[in-house]
Amino acid sequence: MIVTESAIDRLVELKLEDSEATADTFFRVFVQGGGCSGFQYGFTFDHEKNEDDFEVVSTEKMRVLVDSISMSYLQEATVDYKEDLMGASFVINNPTAQSSCGCGSSFSV
């Protein structure tokens, strides 16, 4: 999984804005059942690294984790942060997804 520089920069900003964030705060990307296409992407700040987590980004300011089950769906994915006239959001480009919904937050394999 790749996390773009734009996404990392925005994550650092969000972490600095979070009053509960500490130096040990991770950003977690995960996949869960649901959404209109079967699976949906999720994002959260987390304070625990589990034994089966992959650390896909490890910089001085930001560490990004993905659990082993989610990694099987996100292996070739790219997480990016986009800002345009329609707004700003994190976007996942997942070439292994067979289809996705119109908003891009859910997918099927």
C-alpha cells in the first residue's frame, strides 16, 4: 500500500489538531463489511499497534497502520488526499476492487 505525500501532510495536520493525539498516535486504514458495494474503507487515529499490523508509513511525524486482514484488500492501493472545488477528502485508488460505489467509499472484490 502506498500513502502519498499529500495524504501524509494532511494526516500530520489532523494529528496536530487532535487534542488526544500523542507521539504514539497512529493513523489506521482498514476495510470492513458494509457500504453499498459490500466493503467500505475506514480511517481512524489509534493508540495501539497490534501484533498483526503492517506499518506502511513510518516517519518522524506520522505512522500509518493496516491490519493483516485489511492489507489483503489494500495491498496494491494508494491513499491520497485531494482538494478541489467539490471539497477535500482522502481517496483510495484500489486496482484490486472489481467495482465501487459512486462516492468511492465502498467497493467489491
